[in-house]
Amino acid sequence: MLKFYYPTGTEDIWHKSRTGKRYRLDSLNRMIMLKALILKKSNTEVISVNKKDDSILSLAHTPTLINSYKTGKPRKLAESSGVLYQKDFYRWVVNNAWAHIMAAENALKENNITIALTDGGHHAEAGSGYGFGPINSMLIASEYLKSKRKVERVAILDLDAHFGNGTHSQACHKPWVLSTDLWRYKLDKWSFTKSEKNVFHKKVENSEQYIKLLPDVLEKIEKFKPDLIWYYLGLDVLETDRKGGVEGFDVDTLRKRNQLMAEFFTKLKTSVVISIGGGYINYQLNRLEVQKQKKELAKLTWESVYSSSCR
């Protein structure tokens, strides 16, 4: 049984265009479509997460940032991730963190692969959200699990196309966390952490280099011997992606990556949580084509999650 932990409130988060039209961000829309797709599959279970305990946010974020998320003031900080502050924002943020915690607890208990059906927030730094990620749920959950003595060491495998600034900036001070990353893009406003000690990242230019370097990253994780692996699964590596794209990275390359991940997880037999990374649609296309791309991206996400989980 493949279990998915889904934060309650996801459907209640909206964005607005410059003309005031309400719409959903790509990341949230894909989670909703993915949930609907999963519910039609056999041998799967979607667990809705709805928790009130917000004390966990302080495990990775400053009181000032947390208070802005709770009150909406100052607005600039509350919306630093790019997600607009709104009525259900704080509830959704808290549930994001708990979805990762509960997914990890299940993975550790059953020694399996479990999915947090939400974004892991690899851009969120201690004092600011970035890249549509208000909080770094992977780090919050890691700290929580360590405080409960459920893990001693964790590894983060970031295969989103963008630099995991938030994760690296905090992991470098936590020797029990190995933060790894293959990336293609980085914004100037994101902090940069050197690739050294327990932070290991490589910038890639094309799909050939990507597939060549991936085994080096996996070897680092294997040698670290973590109790839990966070796999941040990004589809913005696809060369057609609006905000990402690695040259030559097509669907066949994605399937090759999925195969490598399945083989790696089978070899290690370590508990794994898959968290969903980026994937962005080209809105310059006509409406029907946009809807088609949304469905295809959701299907590819499901395929990647499922095939990576087979061991």
C-alpha cells in the first residue's frame, strides 16, 4: 500500500493575476490533480493531514517569520515565498509541515517509501520564504524526528532543477544532515552555500551530465548511512519546463532517472519520503493545450513517484 499524506487546506490557497483574476499556482494545482489521480489507483491511500500544533515551525524558522505567517504582518515578509497571505494560509502552512512529519513516521515505522503530497520547501530559509515555499518542511520534520530519537542521521536528495538554498543554508550547521543537490538554476536573492562537508551539490548544464553525475550524489548518500532519505522529486528538469529545464532532459531521461532511483532505494532498503518539487506549465499556449499539459504533468508526476517507489 503506497501512502500519500496530503495537507488539508491546499484547495483553499489561491493566487491573483495583475487583473485580479483568481487562479491556483502550478504547484498547488498539480497536487490537487495528482490527488484526484491517486484516488483512482488501486493499492494506494491518501491521508488528509489537519493539525493545530504550530510549535513545530520554530524547529527551522525564526519567530519573526512565523508570526508574519500567522498575522499577515508585515505583509512583505508574510508573502516572501510568493504565496499570497490569505485566510487559510497559516493552516495550510502548518499542515504542510505535519504532512512531512507523518509521512516520515510511517516510512520509518514500516521501513518503506511514503509520499508527502506537497512541496518540501527547499527554498525556504530560516528567516524568509522563497520560491513558493513558505517553510522548509523537510528540515522541520528532520528536527522533529531527531528530537523524538526516531532518527540520528538524515539525507536530502534534491533533484529539482533549482538550487536548494534554504536546505543548504541550514543543513551546513547540522552535521547529522547530508544535503545533496543537482541543480541548473539559482536566483541572486537566494543564499549560496559552498559544496563542502555535509553539503554536496553540483551544477549541471545538460541531461548527459546530469545522468553522469547522479551516481556520485547517490554514492555520497550511501556512504552517509542515513536512517531516512528525503527525495525531493522535481519535474522542472524537463527541457520544456517554463521556469526550469535542463537541455536534452526529455521524458525518456526522466524515466531513466526514475529507474536509477528505484534501483538505489532497493539497494539501500532505507526508509524514504518523497516530497514533490517543481514543475511549471507554459501559459503562452492556448487554453486547451494548457489543460492538456497540466494533465500530462500530473500523470508524469504520478509515474515518477510510483516507479521510484517500486522495490
